[in-house]
Amino acid sequence: ADGRFALRGFGAERYTRLVFSGETVTWTVLDVVTRPVEPGGDGQLGGGGRQLFGSGFEWVLQPTRPITGIVRDAQTGQPLADVTVASQILAGTMMMNDSVRTRTDADGRFRLVGMPKGAGNELLVMPNDEQPYFMQEVEVPDSAGIGPVEVEVKLTRGLWITGRVTNKVTGEPVYGRLHYLPFLDNANAVVIYCDGGGGHL
């Protein structure tokens, strides 16, 4: 109730990474060493811009801004269930981070908590292995306030391509990895689909 916690069993002079998440706070990672802050320290150890905190530190977690919405088939408007909606870029950073995740329900709706308030949030919407849709990156609008942001995502249906990879000599099946790249003139690969703020394939 006081926001305090204790973790034991790491051993002396160890380094660990703590992850903080919750319904009302931004997903946060802190690097910590298992010893107190040195006298005169400000809670940070080390150099080179790297923040290492000592035991007994205090940290103020920023509030999250919930992202809600629905994922639909771009052509039919049918809601899509069991689609993963994940963070791609967190506001205030330029690094990709997919640690904040949720899935759409039976009605295609989702609620994602853990991303910060601010401009620059980006989602990655990923169908499951049984859904023939393209993944989509979606920019999240930064409207005033900290209430939920509503986003509508329309996924473009692709084509199933099936086959079998075999050894040319023996005909036995072998492991293989396939990749595809769409042509630049493929309209489905460049069209903007997100009503909430923009997105691209």
C-alpha cells in the first residue's frame, strides 16, 4: 500500500534489471546493483550516460495513457479476434520496444496499458499464424488530456502461399526459411489505414 517492495536472493555485488508495470503506470525498466548508493551519490552509479541505481532507491513512475480500439478487416469491416497489439516505439524514445502487449477480444477490441503520454507512440498490430493479414505499424495520436486514446486499425488481407521444401536429390522434407518483399508498386504495401492517426505496412 505504501509502494515499497523487497527482492531477496540476488547475492552481493550483483547487477539486475527491474521491470515495473501496472494498470496505471508506464512500463519502465531500471538497472540496479545490490549495494547501497555511495555517500554523496544521487542515486546513479557508473558513467557513459548509463543509469545504475543502488539498493534502497526511490523512483517516480509516470502515468500510462490507455490505448483502446478495434481491429477490423479492411475490406469487410469484420472485427478480428486474437490479434496481437504491441508497443513498437514508446513516446520520448527512438528504440523499438515490443514489451507492452495485449490481444483483441472476440469483438476485435483491445485495451493496451503501459505506454507513456506523449507524441511518438507507435503500435505494431500482428495477426496470428492462422490469419492471412499483413502486419501493420500504427501511429498513436497525442490528443489533450490523459484519458484513453481510441484507435481503429484496418488490416489488409493477403494471400495464403503454401508449399513444401524438399531435398532435391532424396525428395526428403528439409527445414527452410522463407521471406517475401512486396513490390514498390503494390498499393496494399503503402496505403494508410489507421483512422486514429496513420499507419503503414
